[in-house]
Amino acid sequence: MGDAESGRTRRELNNCFAGGGRTCFWNLLINFYMVRNILFFGLAALMLNACSFTTGTFEKSISLPEHQWPASVKPDIEFNITDTVSLYNVYIVLRHSDAYHFNNLYLRATVNEPGEKHPKSGDYDLLLATNEKGWIGTAMDDIYDARLLIQPRTRFTKPGTYHFVIEQLMREDPLKDMLSVGLRIEKIP
């Protein structure tokens, strides 16, 4: 490609816009829209393809009315397991205000596996604050979010729908300044 060829292309464009170039103008416009549409649909297909990949993470939180958690309220979170070979980390997700009175939370977590009549329970003492560092978790103004690992490297042995019930075991009832409680399950790569 020499100067002669690039000069010819410039001359063709100049002639196109000089007299009688209506056809050339419409061809350029059509080419522009074709390229734009190809790019748009290509990016849309790429984004849809990216959405089809599973992240291996499940998280659900239940809001507590009036920022109080009565002992009678036992959130039941349902999730589905299809991969019984992989290992998972199981977290309790808590959101509380800075006015929460304690540096910990006692709770009971009960899991009901598919096809089982007798659920399995465990009691946990979750640390929410330390004297050295203050509140654990991420903060936005006076609201704190904490993801607390309760079962590392867990294997779910049966495929199907699991029920996970969380109940607070603190002496204060209702437990004030608790905004939400939830569950997070992460597949370990």
C-alpha cells in the first residue's frame, strides 16, 4: 500500500461528498450502522454469556422488623445443592447498628437435609467486636455487616433443597439493634 493507493482513497471520498455523492453518502451511513450493530450485538452476546456462568455463591438475608430480633423469630432460609462433590464454606451474615449492646451473638443454626426427618443443629458464639479493633466487618456510617464463618470446608452429601434455620440465644429478648440475619454459602474452588 503506497501513497498512490491512499491518495486514491482520499480522492474517492472527496469526490463522494462533492457533486453527485448521494449514493456514496448512503453507503457510508449504512456501513456505519452495520458496524455499530455488529459491535452492539457482539457485546450483548458476550454479556449474556458471562451471566450464564455460576459463581458458586449463595447469599440470602432476612430483614428484622423494627431492628429487633425476638427469640420467637427463626428465619428459615432455603437453598438448593446440586454439586455434592465440592466443598463449601458456610457463613452467617449479620447486619447490626453501632448501638448493638454486645460484642458477640449466641445463636443456633439448624440444617434440614433433603429426605432427612431429624435436622442437625449447632450452637455458635459469634464474635462481632474486639477491644483492640472494635466492630468486625464492613461499615457504612453506623451500620455494620459481618460475614462470620461457621462451617469451613463443608460437603453437602445429598442433592436437593436444604432448609437452614437461625435462632438467637441471647438473654436479651428481643435482641435490639439487629437489622438482618442471613446465610452465605461459597463453593471452594
